Amino acid sequence: MSIQIIIAAMLERELAARGVQSLGHSDCMEIVENLLGRLKDLDRELAARGANQAVGSWRGGPGSEGPGTG
């Protein structure tokens, strides 16, 4: 069973517990797919920012005194 199916089932149960009956399993699967895609994009963006900050600090970027001078 994929993580997407598990999360979609959890979402369905949570929505039903709150009285939301208008979304079906396929709707929940689509929502989860979109959320996972957005999380992957965010992860890539944060990794790129981290890599850029690491390069900036190595080159003496803002707030850095350079390697080995701390």
C-alpha cells in the first residue's frame, strides 16, 4: 500500500469526522497528490536555498567571516 493511499484514507476519515461527506476517495487522492507535489517542490526550494547559503558563507557572504574563522 502506497503512502499516498494511506494519507488519502486518513484524510477521508478526518473529513468525515468533521461532517464533510461531499468528497470521495478520488477527491482525497487528488488532494494528497497535490500536497505531496507541493511538499516536494518546497523541499527542493529549501535545499537550493541551503546550498546557496552554504556557498555564500564559504565565500565570505553576509554574516560570515569565512571558513575556520569562527
